[in-house]
Amino acid sequence: MVKPFMPQLVYFEPKAMEYPLGEQLFQKFTDLGTEIRYTTSHNQIRNLPGENDFQRYRIAKSTLVVGLRKTLKFDTSKPSAEYAIPFATGCMGHCHYCYLQTTMGSKPYIRTYVNVDEILQAAQQYIDERTPEITRFEASCTSDIVGIDHLTHTLKRAIEYFGQSDFGRLRFVTKFNTVDHLLDAKHNGRTRFRFSMNAEYVIKYFEPGTSRLHERIEAAAKVAHAGYPLGFIIAPIYLHEGWQEGYRQLFEQLSAELPDEAKNGVTFELIQHRFTKPAKRVIQKNYPMTKLELDEERRRYKWGKYGIGKYIYPKEEETEMKETLFKYIETYFPEGKIEYFT
Ligand code: SF4
């Protein structure tokens, strides 16, 4: 069982203290006796404790930087939403395959942004530009936002903001079960709460530092009882010995433990495992003992953005994987909706 995240070290950027959330967090960590440091900007953080890259990487993942989101231009976030909404960056989890390892490079610490109102105002402008079309915002493109929200309650504010919005919708995904404070948020059915699920094998070997399967299922049931639209992202779908049975058990267990009313309209997003060459190098450096199979010869190359292609499963395996999982969803969640497979 993973305990709710608590940073070992917290940095504050100077302007953060001018915002109520910055002040609250400062008070909280002072009361807890957490080591606090100051930095003019997160970019200036150079002297994290640790004797080598391996140790520094682990310490960085339990370091929180409290600062401001300066860029209020949002990235697009296809296929699950129109835009990525940035409340935090980085994650305390240690999933071997996580793409944040590549995107965050040498700065894997967790940043939380205290100028939440400004971020929500920026979202409002995007909503207004598209009205009367619905605009969806994905809050988990750059972090696992639920994993730190018990400390900040930023997500809770956002859920309630979108709860009042006619044309804006929020969605996010998590591997953490720290959901209790979100259960009474006034979501008005406008936030889709998704959990990242996988076969036991994948969670056991490749997702250290995150909530275990039964904890995620338990959390999903609570979220369903709280009336949120529910979804599951099955990712990365990874072929391993006994994968058919592993994924079958996953759907069977999910279906057995969720309340019936939650199954109607539950969404599924299916993403097969992929890696890029730069990602492979970082994974092998950060998790040298990983069992994750990263053999280009056993994969199919797919051209990607910015010339960085990714390695996905060969066509035949991809088809088998897709058909198998679609069949399980049809069997265990006949009222469910598959949003995409990629
Ligand atoms: Fe990455 Fe998500 Fe795992 Fe965090 S929980 S390390 S964001 S895959």
C-alpha cells in the first residue's frame, strides 16, 4: 500500500507567497517540520541532495516546488480533450514506462501552481472562443494530479468551477486512491473521473509508488457512488506471459466491484505500450533493473511528431490485443463505451 504523498523537501518561489494557496502550503509544511528551501525560480534548483544521478532522481520525485504557472497558453490534448489544463507538473510515482521521464529530463521534481484563478480564467477564454461547442480540458497531461491534490485541493476547486460551466468539461486520470476529499465536490456531472487500470502483472512490475489495483478499484467505486461520470484508461496494454488471462481478470474484477449504475456509460480508452529511442535510454538509466521489454526488433515503427517515431506492437499482435480487450469490455461492460484504441 502506498501512503498519500508527502514531500521530503519543499521549495518556494518568491511570488508563490502572494497567493492564498502558497501561504497555506507554507504554513502546512512549516507545521509538519518539512525541510523548506527558497528558489528564485525552479530553473535555479541545482543542488538537490543525493550522491549520484540515481539518488538525485529519487529525491527529486519526492520534492515539491510551489510556484506560479507563467505560460497560460494551453497545449492541445488529442484524442481525449481539446486542451491540457496545467495545474501541476511531475509525479511521485515510479512507473518505468512513464513518458514524463523524457519530457521532464533532469528536472523530475513536482511543481504545483498556486495561481489557480489565473489558470481557470485562461480556461474560460478557451471555452468562450468555442461556445456553443463543448470544450474539454485534460488535467493529467503533465502529472498525476490526484496524487498531490490532498495537499493542494486545486483539483477540487477546478471540479467545482467546471461544475458551474455550461460549455466547459474537465477530465483527468489517476493511479492513486487519494480521492476522499473529492467525493463531496459539486461536480454536476461535468467532470469525468478516470482511473488508469492494468493487469496485476503490469502494476506489480512496472508501477511502483502508485496505488495497487484493489485500492484503485475501491477508489473508483467511491467515485462512482459520488455520481461522477467514470472512465478507465487501460494503459499501457503490455503483452506479457498470460496477458489474456491477466486482462480478463482485470475486467472481471472491475465489473464485480463497481455499482451497477456506474457501469452505464463508463468509458474506456485503450493505449498499447509504446516507446521511443530517447525514452528507452532514460528508462534504462533511471530503472536499470526493469523487466520492461524495449526491443525495437520486436516492435513496429510508427512515424511521430517532430521526427521522433515510436515503437508499437506489430500489426498481428496489435489486432489480437485489440480484439481481445474489446471482447472483454463487451462481456463485462455491455453498457460501456470504448472511446479509442491507439
Ligand atoms: Fe507517470 Fe502516471 Fe506513473 Fe506518475 S502515475 S509516474 S504520471 S505513469
